[in-house]
Amino acid sequence: MDYDVIIVGGGLGGLISSIQLAKKDHKVLLIEKYAYPFNKVCGEYVSNEVRPFLEHLGLDLEQLGCTDIKKFKLTSTKGKSLETNLKMGGFGISRYTLDYELYNIAQKSGVTFLLNTSVDDIQKINEKFFVETNTNQTFETNLVIGSYGKRGKLDKSLFRQFPEQKQSFVGVKYHIKYDFPKDLIALHNFKGGYCGISAIEDDKYCLCYLSERKNVKQSGGIHEMELDFMCQNPFLFDIFQNAEFLFARPLVINEIIFTPKSSVHKNILMVGDTAGLITPLAGNGMSIAIRAGVIASEIIHDFLRQKISREEMEETYTYRWDKNFRNRLWRGRQLQKLFGDEFNSNLAISTLKRVPFLLNPIIRATHGKTL
């Protein structure tokens, strides 16, 4: 039951970390509360900044049916629209498919998985961590990576404190069939939120939105809120009127937090959304999680080979995480203030129509260089 590294959570950051560490002959255990494959609330658009890395891992994205996305469309709450080409571009693929393929690669690389299991507590005694699960098992390890998502019960047991944010958000995702260009990602504003749509594999589309919780409370439910608030935007009205919804019910997550988090807490290295969540309109949460997994694995490898101390490892990871992501997350929070509001979204689109050369620099501000 002794491992070099235990990873709590099998999202993109956790899977990438596990693969990279196992390939360097480290004994890795990944604990995930679900069994692959499964769906997650996610916009399912991936910036091309990480595409070469994923293909180097052995993913044949073309064979998996991913879509090439080259254009971006933005609409206001009342349907004013603006469209541009994406300089870097990206691709669309479901988390159901992508995570499952990475899980298979991780297994082949030697990662041990414990699925349908959650972690209740993590204790550090001297230089060892003891990871306790809901199945009454305890595992010993030299190091723990936290990759358990936007917010989990483990945050409470670890006493992680997050600054309060003014608004509380809910995230909702559907897969749909709809008549829509496959090379276009669109972001549609509505009062108190915004909704993205883009193509994924198998002629399906991901429809994912963020809304203030007060919208849901005011309307009395998710479906009622979609009719009352989202359908005021004519583009969203058309989607909800004419699309074929493929899920029996929507995937929903509550209490989404965009305020800054710590990338290291109680000697645990955090990756992906566990370290910090970029606003969905920036469209880069997946690529940030992948890049963070790579960074963490590089630094952890040096620690396990005793090239650096634990303190140096944590300081280096914090520095590199901040350098790569902190400003991107901050810019995402500032951009979010322009959207989900009737006046601001109309003003932003009207301004960008007059000076369209500003749009691509704004998009680039939330992207990174090719990994």
C-alpha cells in the first residue's frame, strides 16, 4: 500500500500527471470516485496549445473524431453578434472520450487505479502522507497531488479557505444534435450568464452554460430558468426550440468558485480546477489542467530523485504555476465582468464591432504558448 505518488481525482490534470510520472518509473496510484468513461460538466473545447503534446502521448485525435474549431462568435443578451477567426484555434472532443483515452494510456504506462472510490481525509506524519478512503482503506505515499475538481468535500477536511465571491454560480451541460457549423464556437450571453456551443465527436455538440444561482431560484428550476432567461437571446431560443437533447437530464454542478486558490496546501500540490478555475468564457480550463499536470510531474520527478527538497519542490511549483496561469485566470475574471449583463454585453460587442482588431488580443490574453 506504499506509493511514490497518490493522485486524488482523475480529471485531465490528474491523468496527465499520472502518465508522466509512471513513464519515469514512479509508482503511482490514482483514486477516482467514478469509473471511466463518464461525462463531466465542461465546455469540451481544447486550445491547440496542448494538441502537439496530446498527440505525442499517442492520442489520435482525428481518429477519435475531434472537430477543428477555427472561428469564434459572440452574441449579446439581445442577439447582437460578432464573429472572428481564431488565430490559434482549438478542437472539440467530449470529456467522456478524452478522459477515457487518457485513462487507457495511463494504465498502459503502469498507473494503478482505484475507481468508484473517494478520499475522505489526508494526513501527513513526518515525511509520509496517509490517504484514507470511503472504503476504509489507508494508503501511504511520499507525495499527494490534488486533482479532484472545482470544489469537493476534501477541501473541507483539509481546511482550505477560499475568499468569498459576490455571486454564486451553477454550471450546466448537455450534448445535443443541432444544425450548426462544426468549425465555429459560439458564446451566447443572457442575463446573469453565458452559454457556449461547439462541435464534438459523432456529429454531436456540447452546450454548456454558466448562470447565477439567483436565476434558477427566481425561476424555480433549471428548465424554467432556461425559458425565462436564456431564451431572451434569439440564438439560444433557436437552440432550445430546435435542438435534439441527448441527455435524459442535464449535468449540473453548484457553487462554482472563480476566486484565487492556493496551488500548494498542506504540502499537497494542486492541479487543474483544484488549483484555480478560469472563467468558462475564456475556454481554456482543459488546456490549463493539462499544462499544470506536466509542470507538476516534472518538479515531482526531481523531488523523488532527491535532486530538490520538499520545500524547493513546493516553491518551484508555486512559482511556475503563478507564472503560467495566475494572470490568465485574473484576465478571465475581468472579462467575465463584461458579459452576462444586458448593458455590458451590448456595449462590449458594439465597441468591438467598431474596433475589431481588439478582439484577437483579448482572446490571446487567456491563452498560453504551445506546450
